[in-house]
Amino acid sequence: MPIKIGAVLSCAPEAVIVAVDGLEIFEKHKEGLQVGRFLKIAQGNHDFTIATIRNIKGSNNVGLDGKPIWSFQIECQAIGTLIDDKTFDRSSLLLPVPTEHAFIAEEDTLDKIFTADGEHDFPLGKLSMNKSIDFMINGNRFFSKHIAVVGSTGSGKSCAVASILQSVVGISQRGNKNKGAQNNSHVVIFDIHDEYAAAFTLDKDESFNLSRLDIDSLQLPYWLMNSEELESMFIESNESNSHNQVSQFKYAVVLNKEKYNPDLPEVTYDTPVYFSIREVYFFIENLNREVIGRLPGEDKPKLSTGELVLDRKIYFDKVQDFIVNSTAVATKATSGPFNGEFNRFASRLEAKLSDKRLRFLLNAKRAGGEAHVTEDFEVLMKQFVGYLDKSNVTIVDLSGVPFEVLSITVSLISRLIFDFCFHYSKLQHAEGKLNDIPVMLVCEEAHNYVPRDNHAAYRASRKSIERIAKEGRKYGLSLMVVSQRPSEVSETIFAQCNNFVSLRLTNDADQNYVRRLFPDNTNAITEILPNLAPGECVVVGDAVLLPAVIKMPLPVPEPHSQSVKVHNEWRTQWRDVVFAQVIERWRK
């Protein structure tokens, strides 16, 4: 039987005020009347308005006998309707009128709101206010739409993400629940600090495959890049002649692709087929040195041997020697159209090609030591969606990727996954079906490569991730955006997120930003953001019946994201370090 605690005094869309029946009732049921708990308020029929408590205000006056007379008012926010005292409907919101009775939402009511039904079948954690109740969400609505996970450093963000993903792929207490019956989940994690491999590494006898791609194992040849990524890597957009660099680079790339792929009918700047970047460098260097013979009937580039260049394709072979400029009648020659203009461009190309840190992009090799060719595209694509060794989880370890190509690496991988999902979906649509191998892309520390400001260095990654945010859902590709500084992440991406998991946020700008992202009827719950305990979070969105504060279970195994216990370490005996090992790894 529900416990009556008072009656409605006033109501408005933003607040319902309930007057408590007296001090005795308040004292007796104080535990059920704390901020964040729930009330059910009669509507005059068989339905009840469910409201969450925002504020409690008490006042006292001195009675005739000199004793204080207490009165209490509870400010609530209506969040949905319990229809016929059986089913909860968040979209139906009828506000109760004054004098209607208010009750504490008993456990039976909470069960109706929070526990599993046919749709709400994914346990996200336990209710913070009642740790015996599982908080169930709609798995389809949660994973089919984009998710934002935010929280300050140390709030338990990495553990929350690992816990959610472990549940998806079947990891529990260091065991594989899907041993011998692998499910069809596909998760790709951009791991910027190499934290998550530990959370998905199980004993061999658990038969769980993890695909971990680091700078040594990642196969990402440059010819997979599109025009924007290539230009972002090789061309400085602020140089005065960048338009000429773009036009000649594009011309050289397309010409070289045609040279190596004669069987393909139509090759464009963006077609993902092999070309030689070394030969493109030769081409640009030759344009930079080119001298045109000006004797009668020549008007063609002229080599030092006196030979005229009838087809510039020979520029791909090597750096050529040209004749020298001359005004003499017998040897008249003038500089080519780009002579001397590409000095910086050519030296930049050469520097990038000789940079050993970029070998995973510019000098990627197959197991046999040969360069990847067009026919390897299928194998290269399979590594990103776990089809090389049937892996549910693919971790792309970005910790070793040089900062200047981080944006391009993220852009390239995310775009390839998007294009795969797009084309596979189109094949399925042609047969009247939907994409049956959906993929989730987890962007850890997203503010590092999809920032709010439109900086040229991050243009490629920002464009690719924003495209997924805007269009990916239609093609079975969803995003999980994880950040400790949500106010610094591209607004376009957060605007497309339908579900929010917010752990503790201590920064004012981030708190205000997240409040603006949350739906209007959840403002009250955001007041608690700076006071959440580690692992506690506010969950809001399409997948949840109503916003709630929950405690996430700790993942086992945990990611390597724990803080060093500095004081404990400092109190131990002095430790010696083998500096040679540190320096050896550093040099590598």
C-alpha cells in the first residue's frame, strides 16, 4: 500500500509543490523524501504522475503553547505517467492539480519503472538510491543511436566505458560468457592512452580474441587516403602557392594511379587504389626543376642530354637533369611554369617520406616485406572490423601515432569503416534487408581530435567523425563519444547524441554545457553532477524510461586507467630504475 505523505499545493511545468502533512509524517518517512527520490501523485483517476524530488524546504512557527509548528514543502519535477498503476510512459505528462494526494514511490512502482521488460533488456548498473534494483535500458535505442560519455579525470569514465562494452561482448569476471557461441558484436575503439587492451585480454582458455592494432601492427597504407587527407598531410594551406601545389599534386596522383591500375576504367583522386608516393615526389621535384627549350620547334621541357620531354610520365622514374637557363640564341631555354615554386613542397614531401615514425602510413609492408597493392584492400579492411581473426573488439592504439598525423589516422580509419558500412548497407537494402553487422566506433578522449574550434590540423578527423554523427546511424554505424572536456568537443557531434552518460563533472563550463545538452525535464538531476562519487553517473536519453543516477559496476578486468597511488609509492623504500631499458624503448 503506498504511503501518503501530503497533497499538491501548486503545479507548473517546471515544478510541482507538495505540502507534507506534518512533522510526524516527515520524520517517519524521511528516508524516502530525499533529493533524487521519487513521488507518485494521483491524477484523479487510475493514473499517477511520477515526479523526482528536487528541493525540500522546511519552516517553523511558534505555536500558542510556545512549541515550534513545522511545515514542509517538497519541490518536484514531473517526469512521466504511471498508467493504470501498471506501465510507465515518459511521453505522457499530465500535471496533477492542487489537493491531489502525493505518495512515496514504493519498491513495486520503482520495479515497474526500472526493471526489464520486452524492450528494456540491457542492465547498465544499479540505482544509486536503491542498490537492489537493476537499471535497465533499451539496448536497441542505446546502441543504435550515438552515445556521449563525459566526466572529469578520475570520475571512472574508462571503467564505465569498459563495463558497458564488456557486457556487450560477453566478458564477465575475467570469463567469456560467449565461449563457443560468439555473438555478432563489432566494436572499434580509438584508444589514445593504450588503456583498454587490459580490459579485453582474457586467459587463452577463455577463447576471446582481441584485435589490437598499434603503430607496429597497424597496416594503413597512404593510398587508402582520400584527397582531403592527402592534402592535409602533404600541403600547407597557408602557403601563397598552395593552389598550385594542390592542382599539380592531384594531377600527379591521378596519373600515377592510372599507371598502376590500367584495368580500372575510371580512376579518380579519391579511388582507394595503389599509387607510388615516391614517384609522385619525383614528379613534383621534376616540375620544380623543369626548364623549357626555346629553340624553334621545341617549346617542350628539355633534359641535359638535349632530349625533349614529350610525355611528363617519365618524371615518375627519377629526378631528371635539365638543361640550364640560357638567353643565348644557340641554347635558348627558360624556366618551366613551376620552376623554383615547389622548393618547400618538394622538401616537405622528401622529409615525410624519410620520417621513420610515419612508416606505418608511408612505408606499410606486407608480412613478406613487399608494399601493399590494390588487391590487398580486402585484407586491410578486414583488420578494422575484426574479420581477420573473428574479433568482437578492435582496439586502435593511437598512443604511438605521431601528433602531426593523429588527425589523418583517425580520419582515415573512421572513414573506411563508414564507407564499408555504407556500401554493405546499400547491398542489404537492394535485397530488402537492413545492415546485419552494425559497428560501434568508440572515440576515447574525443577532444584531442574532434575539437570545437575549426583548426586546420584537425579538419580531416573532425569532418569524418561529424559525418558519422550525422549519417552513420542510417547505415548501422554508431558512435560512443568519450571526453573529460565536453565543452571542447565539436558541437555537431554532441548535438547528434541521443543518450548521455555523465559522470562527475567539476568544471563550470562543462557542467553548463552538459545541462544545455540534456532534455528540459532533466535539469534538476544535473545539479548533482559535481557531487557524484567515482563510478556514479547520470543517465539520460532515448534508451532510458526516465533519467536516473546509477552506480556502474567495476569492469573485471579493469582498463589501465587507474591513478598511481603517489603517497603509497613515496613511502616505500628507494627503487632503482634500469635507465637503459627506458632509453631503448624511447629510441624505438
